[in-house]
Amino acid sequence: MDNLTNLNISELHEGYKQKKFSAKEVIKNYLENIKEKDGVISAFLGVYEDLALKQAKEADELISAGKELKSLSGIPIAIKDNILVEGLPATASSKILKDYISAYDAGVVTKLKENGAVFIGRTNMDEFAMGSSTENSAVRLTRNPHDIERVPGGSSGGSAASVASNMTLGALGSDTGGSIRQPASFCGVVGLKPTYGAVSRSGLIAMASSLDQIGPFARNSEDAGEIFLAIQGKDELDNTSSNINYSKEDFFGNNLKSTKQLTIGLPDEYFADGTEKEVSLGIKTAIEKLKSLGINFKKVSLPHSKYALSTYYIIMPAEVSSNLARFDGIRYATKEHEILGKEKSSLLDVYLKERGRGFGVETKRRIILGTFVLSSGYYDAYYHKAQQVKALISQDFNNAFKEVDVILGPVTPTRAFKIGEKSSDPLSMYLSDIFTIPANMAGLPAISIPVKKYEIDGELPIGFHLVGKKFREADLINIGRYYEKI
């Protein structure tokens, strides 16, 4: 059967049950796509052909035995390089971890294995998830499948590009300030950032622990919901994870009538000047299509959103400074450390040399900034004040959600920008996340959905952004499902 890589999760499972094709055939099709395309796109840091075929064989054995398929049996999933898979490298695309092999599975990886997923490879990212373009990777440059002269977004650019180019059916990324939703928008795929605590962070190489969240990429909202259902839920190794567990009925038992009863809020603050004309037109298109479904809209206000970006760039670097202190040149040491150890160096010299050459420019910038805002005399002026503003941002959403169920706006102010265009201007790069950061500040679920279905024809994708109430991922997925059917 041709075009096996064009089928979604439910279509693949139906094909497996009817024995139209095997999981091994499907995975071989995806592996061929990777061989054909990734030489240009560079989405993957490692492709695990033997492991993937072994896991595909396990799915085929279930089918042959007449047993019920697991929710992701025979489904290829790519994993961002900051999520641990036992026995495989996990470098966070950094030189300082280039020799590290994971000693255990992340919580989400354990759940994926339990649900029969096939691990097809690990994907490129901005170093330690610090960036909005994947240009900060210490390993390679990932390109946007829609225009290889442009970035795929970041920090989960490799995951987004792998899904957009049909090299995998789904992927996991992490989102601290927009690192799932922004690359999803740039690459024309669906990207879901769950509620903080809905998905375990155990085994995620931490960037900013109070903001980080793992979530799925997929080519449509239904598949994103399927992957989310597989990874959500309590994990004893993450005490911030929630006891809330959704069922398939919660997501896919919904009908259009109940979705039409939702009210979508339009914040004035998200529709101000400064957004690229094509993005504004795309968002208007999305609003009109949603109105055609019979969904109601209402104006709302999020007055403290304008402070979200500056607040984020105080809180996030402070947590970065603390989390990355463990990479001191002794723990997680590289092979070159053995050479350093033979030199007549003090312990401080080893720290300075290893961290100096192991971390990239953006990572060093954030460590220095975070150390400064936490230092004596500056904590109250910066970090403490930022935490107060964060609380006000959350309160704005609480007030808005008294009147509406979901909030809509752009994902980013622009479409995918050219490689190198913003590399020399960090502030311009940071503005890529201006619309996505507030949801992280408030711990809310949010999703990027393509305004229209894009083919790989050079046209630049645009995503629209939905933010929901805590633990109401189903609202976002169902709006996306019905939008995609129009």
C-alpha cells in the first residue's frame, strides 16, 4: 500500500486490525523518508532503526495473536534530545553532555512504552532548550521543511520539522515559554503545551522547573490528543504531576454541539500593532472559520500580558542558573575531562574550562543573567518582583475565564524568519515568544493549530493560538478537530 506515512493514528490502527499492512512496513516507510529527507532538514540527532523495527515487530505480534492494540502500537514517535530514554544518548544539544548516556527512562517515555509507541529517533533542539530557532544547537542546524533557508522555530525545532516533513507521525517536545507552539506554528503542525502538572517532568533535562512542560507534536489535533492521553497522568517521581487522568471519552466522546457551546475570548492586547500583516490575516481567517461552526466570541482583557516577556526573562534565567549548576565539569563529564584531569589544574580551573567550552553563547548569557538577579541586593528588586507580576498574569486569566472558556490569538508576531536573521539580536529573537509566554506563567494548557492545511510547497505556515482553563486540554483538542474538518 502506498502513502503509509500519510495515515493518522486511527487510520493506521484500523489498517493493522484489518491486516492491510504491518507495523514493520509502516516503520520502514518512515525510515526511508528519514534517509531521503533528513540530509537536508537535519531534524534528527540519532535514528534508531534497530530499536524501531524491534518495537514494530512487537506490535505485529500483538496483531497476529489477535490481541487488542495499545493506544500507540506501531506509531512512530520522535523524542526531543532533552528527554531521557534509557541506554540512549541525551545531550540537550550541548557539548557539555555530548558523551552522556541516559541511565533511566523519563516518565513520559515509560508511558509511551506502556502504550506501544515506536521510538524512531531523537531530535535536534536549541542547547538546553534556550532559543526560538534551533540555531543555538551545538550539534547541527535544522531547517524548516517549507523553506530550507528559514528556521523551524525553537527550541523544539527538530521535533516540529520531523513531523512536518513526514519523517515521523508524532514527536515530543518541551515548552518553557513557547518552545512547542512557536515551532509548530512555523512548521505548520499541531503543537500542544499541556497544563503544568498534567504531564510528568521526570527525566526531562530541566531548564526552568516552574515553567517546563512536555507535550506532543502531530499533523492534526486528534493525533495530538491521542499522544497526550498516552503521556498524561501522575508520576511518583514528579511531585508536581497531577492525579487527574483523562479517558478517551473525555476527549473523543465530545460532539460538535458541546464544542459550539464554548465561548472564545479575544484579548485586545494580542491584536495590537506589531504583528506581521500575513499573520494578522491568517488569524482573521481562523476566527471566521470558527464562527462558521457557531462558536461565540467575546472581547476580553489581559492587562498584565505586556509584562510577561520581561517577567519571563527574570524568572527563567534564575532557574536556569540553579538547574545548570550541576554541569560543573565533574558530574556528566566529557571524555576530554580525563585530559584536563592530568593537567596541573585546581578544581576551579576544571570548572571554568569545562563550563567555558561546554556551554554555548546563549546558555552562558542566561546563566549570567540568572545569577545576577538572584544575587545579594538584587533578589527583591528583580526576582521577587517578577514573581509578583507572574501572579497578576495568572489572575488576569482567572478573570477572563469567568466570561469565556478559551482565549485565541496569534502564536507568534511573524512567520518563520530566515536563518541568521535574528542571531545577532537576542532581544528580537526573544520577541518570538511574546504571545506564548503568558500561558506558561499561568500554567495553562495552550495549543498551536495551523490556520490551513499546508503542503510542502514553499508557502510559509501560520498558526493560531488557543489557551484554555487548567486541565481542559479537551476543549483545545476538540476545537482543533472540528476546525480541521471545515
